[in-house]
Amino acid sequence: MGMRHLVLLAAVVGLATCACGSGEAEINVAQAPAETSEFAERLGACSGIVDGPPIESVLTRPGSWYRIEAPEVSISEDPTQPSTLTATAEYLGGDEEMADAGRAAAASSSTPFLASASTVHLMADAVELAQDTYVKAEPANGVAQVIYPLAFDGDGDFAFVGECKLDRYTLPLTERLGTGAADAMRQIVGADSATTRGLLGLDTTETTQTTSGSPGAPALNPQFSDPELLSRLLLGEITLEAPPDSWLGPYTICPRIDEGWSPCFDLQASPPSEASMLFISPTNPVVELWLADQNANLSTPLARIGVINLAAEVDAVQPEGTSPGGTVSLTVALPAGVPVDEAAAGPDHQDIAHISAEVRQG
């Protein structure tokens, strides 16, 4: 299928100047060709197709910054669930609207960071190999969903950490910023999104379709989420029918309610046929399906591909004043005629997935 290629930012001659902190920082946007360091290759090499959301939408996503040490890795046996890196984390700053949650996530002696299994492994490698390893994350309910990790070695090299991050982020920014690249990367650590845009001279005129709710809506997980929050929700199930070949690629499909996100389906390989857990709000039983990147970055999903109101099904399993008496089950079918890269490109193909619902007894 035709894949949506990441737009590589061309080298620009000149200077990008911005106000940062108490002074001005001049970043040399030099024309020197990008050189790949062994350090950056080790932490960001790619074994598949280089694809994903625009670099601007990733680097300027609101979040909190942490410096991490002493990592411990826990890989989820369920491929639809994120894996965990637990580490000693120092909160360094970030976007003001997430400051309280960011500090709270780093308050204990060990902080869990959620990411894909490959990213979690490479984050642990980065701490071992690098002089400094940082994570920008979306904190919620005492855990942090990784947006991207960034590492620096003692030789002045930097690396975005994760599979394919070398070609998607490290090399394009090195080409754009030239000899000032490592300095610019150092300066974005702890910066808010507006400062990051200025430091990197990124084009932010292209908007990304987002959810109608808060960008900080948490990933819902029985292991980490607030038990009181989960007690107010119904637990249903959702099955993704085998996707057509045109939908296999570096993307995820994630169900959303106002209270947060249920586990995502990974489209890099044909998802399992078993049902995944689905959280449903009895007070507003609308479930949206969103297409996100391969790392399931939930603050800036790419496009809404489906929505369903489950009011009738919720009434059937939970009549007013009674306990649940069945399970709401959704089945999702994806359209073969619209490739996933086209669906991710914008709102022209909104709500194209077919979603059916039923109540399973027993």
C-alpha cells in the first residue's frame, strides 16, 4: 500500500533565533550534512518502514520532562497493553497545565513510564549507554505515558530513543539544525511546548485533529488507574476483525470515552482475534475510535475513525438501580477501500469504521 511518508525537514541556511528562559539562544541552522553516530543508531535504528505523524506534532506535544536513572523493565505479555519502565525520576519542568501531575508522578522513589515493549528496552539501554537520559511524558494518575525519550552521550551526540527514531527524528533535526542540533536538544529539555517551537524553528501552521476532551485524558488500566474512577465505569469488550492489508502499518486504534482511553490495538501486525477490555461510562456511553501513531500517543491522535452511542446496551446490562447483568461487546470492521495512511491524513475519512454492538450474557 502507499504509505504516508514523514516529511523530512530540509537543511536551511541561516539562523533561527528565539527567546528562551532569561536570554536569547541562537541556533545555527547550518547546511552540514547529517552524520549518523553509532550512539544514535544503537538507540534509534529502524527495522521497518519509516512512517508516522509529522515531527512538529510530536516534539511540541504538551508534557512533563524527567531525568531518569536506575531503570527496571517489565514487558507486558499482552501485546495490546503497554510495557513499563520503572525508574528514579527527577521532574525538570514542562507545560504548566501538567505541572502538578508531573511533580506527583516523580514524587515516589520509583516512577512507572508506559511505552511499547521496544521503546522500554531501548530506554533501559539508553540509561546504560548515555551520559544523560530524559523522557517527555504525559503524566496521569501517578504514571506517565511516554511521548519520546531523548539521550545524550559524552561526545556531544544526541539520540531520540525508540525504534525508527533515528530516521524519523534524529536525522531530520540534525539536517535542519546542523552544528547547533545537540545544543538545541539540550535546551528543549524541561521547556514548555511554546519554547520548544521557537528553539527548533518548527513550522506549526499544520494543525492536528484532536479529541474534544482534555489532552491529558489518562490511559485506563486496572493496574495503575484510580480504583474509584474505574468503579464508576462498566467493563465491556471490543474485538477488531482482521484488518485488510491496506490497514497494516505503524499505527494503533484506540477506544476513548470522556474519562480516558481503553487499551489500543496495534496495526503493525494483524491484531489478535481475542477481545480486549473496553471501559464504558454509564453516564455518557459514547465510545470513539481514534487512529494514533505506532506508540499510541494519545494527546494528539491522528483521526477519529468511528463513534457509537451505547445507551441502549448500557440500559440492558445495568437497569437503573441494579447491578450489571451482561457484557457490552463491540466488533470493529475497517474499510478496505480507504488505506490507513489516507485515514490518518485528516478529517475527510472521519467515522469510516463499522462498529456493531451486542450484549453478551453469562
